[in-house]
Amino acid sequence: MTLDTPRIDTPVGDDVDAIRAMVIDSREAMREGLRMMLSGDERITVIGAVSDGQEAVQRLRELSPDIVVMDISMPGTDGIETLRKLKEARANIGIIVLSDDRKCLVPAIKAGAVGFLSRNISRAELAAAIQLIYLWRLVLFDNEVSHFALVKI
């Protein structure tokens, strides 16, 4: 990574075939961390990062990402409701939830998530999950040893 890394809303590179991703997390450090993790993969371009559900729906309409990577627990915002609104706004969007709270798994999948992964996922695993969901629309579940299983929808 170079010191002249583009701003979060600026597409990286000239590759029009890159997967367009948007990050949703209430914590700035996590948004920036996820952006930095994903910027290391030329197949993925982070086109936006937002902190709450209301802004997420607005930016989804403006930016038209292929994939959303989101934290399900946001202060003042119901993450499951945000998930539903994102799917209503754009039915074919692939949404990956990052959470360590297993109680959120079923509600998240019912609301439209196609991925549910542990927050301690590695850069390579997150990039692979994004690519698999983008290409195949598979459901990804994190298991107890920090790997993921593929379940075709």
C-alpha cells in the first residue's frame, strides 16, 4: 500500500470489472481498517463507507455497490432493519455481515444477508468471501475454527 491511497469514495484503479464494495460500520477505525484490508486486492474497489443505516440506504442508491460488508450492531440503528432496507432498495445486492454474535445469524439471513462471518476474519478470507458471493451468491457461515463453509442458495 502506498501513502497516496485514494479517499474512500474514490474508485481504486481503472479496472471497471472490479467488485464494487461498500462498508457499513459505526466505528471509524473499523471502516478505515476494512477499507485498508480490501484495498490490497485489485479485484475489489471500496466505493464508499458509512456509519449508520439511514446513510447506508442513501449511499447504496447513489453508488450502486455489488457487495456490502456491514457490522450488524450499530448504536441508534437496528442492523437487521438496515439489512432489510438495503435489500428493498436493491434486491440483488450481496450483503456480508461481520459479527461474533451467533444470535444474529438467523435474523440476518432472514433479512437478506448472504454471508455471516466472524469479525476476526483475515484479509485473504474476507476478499475470498466477497469474490465468492459476487460470483456465485453463496451463503457463507463462519465456523468455530475461523474458516467458512459454502452453502448454495
